[in-house]
Amino acid sequence: MRIVILSRNPNLYSTRRLVEAAQKRKHEVLVVDHLKCNIEIEKKSPKIFYKGEYLENIDAIIPRIGASVTFYGTAVIRQFEMMKVFSSVSSQALVKSRDKLSSLQILARAGVGLPKTVFTNYTKDVEHVVESVGGAPLILKLLEGTQGLGVVLAETKNAATSVLEAFNGLGARVIAQEFIKEAGGADIRAFVVDGKIVGAMKRQGKEGEFRSNLHRGGNATVIELTDEEEKTALKATKALGLGVAGVDMLQSSKGPLVLEVNSSPGLEGIETATGKNIAKEIIRYLEIHAE
């Protein structure tokens, strides 16, 4: 099978591991920078031009698309789909998962547990927003934030009001969410491939840090999910139409609550914590579904 990995940096851990796993299973692999692809749109003849040649006879792609280049990355995936190439993450699913507000609405409609969330269009009724999520402390998130950036813990109503007014003044779109105290600065990531949990870890923020992202100094340990946590992760992934996903959840007194579903989850943290070959599972997924 001929596989293309859409990645801007072939030296990233996740990209290297996918290349290794594919080659070990005797597949030909190309790492392609999606931002350097030219998309040629023509009736019944879609093409992608990259570094002096057309990409042809490709069986499957694995998108590793950064949040900042979602628009063009999605267009490249869509072009491959028009060329009848199987993608581990479809263009539609990528768009759904990257829009934080839309994805929360989709998950809520599917009956997935979520922290109580409020989004407003630059409202001046800040006090109502704060009270709607249970008062202070509460979490404020920029819609465009990633890896824990653009996330603020407002410990008092006055602090929340100041932050919301500042964001509103900058024209930044923000969501407010209830603070789940019992989570203790930790969350769970369940890694899903083809409708199955292939690995799970618990991430704990460093002391004094409410964000558990590994990029921000948190640590990760392997965890066995409860039946309810497993069902929640699979339901969330299915609702967004993702074949490969990292589902981030909080353990709460109300049961598991989904924070986010990541359509391009990193492999380093999950493979290190669990000792499992997640890259191999993704390649096997392609083998099953690519024509």
C-alpha cells in the first residue's frame, strides 16, 4: 500500500512513529507538507501537485494537520477524497472537531456528558454568564486555543468579569465552562482507533496548575477506563465521525465529562505512558479500510 502522511515536519515524534510502523508492515510511505501542495480542481480530474510532480496511485493518507492551518489542510484532505483516497480522518470530521463550539453542540445533541458551557457574542451581561455555569471559580477558553493556551481559571466573580470584558474588548470569542473541582487538575485521554479504545492515560497537571496538558509540564500514567468512560469516549468519537481521535475527559461526580475530541492527537504521550504501539493500530486501520 502507498501511504501519504500529511505533516509539516518529518522529524516530529508522531510522524516518525507512523513512518516506522508503516514501513515495518511493508508499505511505501511519503511525508508530504500539505501547505506546499497545489490543488488542481477540474471536472472528474482532481489532482495534487507537490514538489515538481503529481501525487498519484496513493491508497491512503494520515492527516497530521495543525490547528493554525486547518483551512488549507482540510482542502488538501478533501482533494485526496475526491481522488478516491482513504483518509484516517475525513475532511468533514476534521472541520467538525476543530470548531470547538460546533463540536460541543454536536456532542450535547448525541447525549455525551459535558461540563456546563456558555457561549455569548460579546455580551455585556457578564454576571449572567458567570452564574449560568455555577459561579466562580470557572474556566474561560478562547475558541481558537490549543494545548492549554488561551485557557484561564477565574477564581472569583470579579476576576471572571475582568477577563471576559478584556476578551470582549479584543473581539476574542470565548466560552465559559463550569470548574470541576473534584477532577483535581487531572484529565483522561482515551485514544480511539476504528471504534475501539487502543490506549488510555491519566494526565496530571503540575502542582499549582489546573491544566493537565503534557506540553505545560504535566505527567501521564496508564489508566484502565471504567465502562462508562469507555462508552463516553466511543460515543463522542462516533458523533463527530472520527476514525482516529484522542478524547479528553474529566472524572466528575456526574460521571465522565468530555472536554474536547482531538482529531490529530499526538502519539508520544500515549505511547510512553501505556507502552503500546498506537502507530501500528493506525496503520492497521488503513489496511482494513483503504481500497
